[in-house]
Amino acid sequence: MAIAAQSLGAVGLLASQRMLVRADDAITVSARIVLRRNKAAAVQVFLAVNLRSNEDLEQIDMIKNLESSEGLAVKATAKSDRFDPMSIVLHWLTVLLIIGQFTTAWLHEAVGHGTSLALAILATHRTMGVLTWTVGLARLAWRRRFAFLPPFSESMPKLQQFIAKANEYGLYVLLLVQPITGLGDVVFHGRPFTLFIWQVPALLAPHPAIRSLFQEAHELGAKALLALIGLHAGATLFHGLILRDSVLQRMLPLSVSISFLSARASAVRLLLGTFWIKITS
């Protein structure tokens, strides 16, 4: 009986081992199928095999966890987290006018003063300046009485909120002051000028000293405006591409996702991390 029991036990052990081997083979085949169907996973497995340090493996795990938790798409935010449509329209209209202002200013300097083309560019610059001033006033009036202003994110530090508000108020001030300094430059020049489709006669006698002050103020304001715009745009892109919060989505013309940019940002981070690991290993 003991011998029979031992024989049965040996047979059972061999059967269990064969079942385990078959299970291992099935797992291996399944893993190969998954890797063939999922190229992204295959790339990560390849990197995990070829990278040796634990820090490299932790970096890959962090990227995988980030992509699985957040995804490559940043979904559209809720309506309560966006500015109202009129504020969005006025914002992007201001952006187009400012682009036109800087473009005409640079073109005027490039073509030289005194030519007919330069005069036409300068007239366009003045006209867009008046439009910018008008849209700026409309934005302030709408913001004061009717606009919906979504609150800052609770995770945003107080200092960062203060900087964002200061930057916004500074932009408003410059949008209203710049056209005034430009108009002062024209008026104290003491010559007729074109505005929109009208030829405006000389309004004052020439005052070179006062005109020089307006010119300097206009040039300094343009540099300050460009700096504040760069800070504003850089902070917005940082929120949209790095922090991946709702700040960028709040002022987009349409409530759309930015999956293309997010996917490219993830790919760039992975490639840079891999390149750094290769050159330092």
C-alpha cells in the first residue's frame, strides 16, 4: 500500500509539473501575442531589458504610470471652468490686433521711412492702434459688468495667482496706454496723418521735445508689452503641456482636447530620458 501511495504521489507530482510547464508555455505565448499587438509595450520592455540601473527602470515605470493615469488626451473642461464666449472672442481679437501692431511696426522699420509703402504701413499701424484701444475698453467694460471669470485652481500657489493677476492688469494698462502715446507722437509731429480712410489735418503745431517724450514712452511700452505677452504665453503653455490642468482650455476658442500636443510632449520626454541614460551609462 505504501509503495502504491508513493507511486500515485510521484505520478501526481509529474502531472502537476507538466501542467505548470504547459501553463508557463501558455503565459509565454500570451505575452508574445500581447507584445506583438502593443508596440508601445514592446518598446518599454526593450528599454527595461537594455537599461541596467534601478533608476532607469523607475523612470520607465513613472512614465507608464503617468500615461496610464492621465492618458495622452487632455479632455475638454466643463463649461463652468471656462470664460464666457464674449470674453474669449475679445481676447483673441486683441491677440490678432497686437500681432498686427508688432508686424506693421517691424515692417515700417524694414522698408525705410518716407516711402509710399512706409506711409501705408504706418497708417495701418495707427488704425490698428485705435482698434486695439477700443477693444481694450470693451474688454474692461464687459469684464466689469457681464464677464464670467473662472476661479484659479485650488492647487495654484498664492504667489503664482498674484503674479498672474499683476501680469493681466499690466497688459490691460499697456493696451490702453500704448495707443495714447502713439497718438501723442503723431499729433505733436504737427503734420496731417491718415487714420482709417480719413485724412486728418494737423491738430497742433510741431513740438519736437514733447514728441520725443511720447516716442520714448511708446517704444518703452512696446518692449514692456512684448515682455508681458511672453510671460503670459509661456505660463499658459506650461500649464497646458507640463501641468496639464485646465488653464489653457479656459480661453481656447473651442472646448477641444490637446491630445496631439500632449502626445508629442510625452514622446519627447521619453526620448530625452532614453538619450540621457545612453550617454551617461
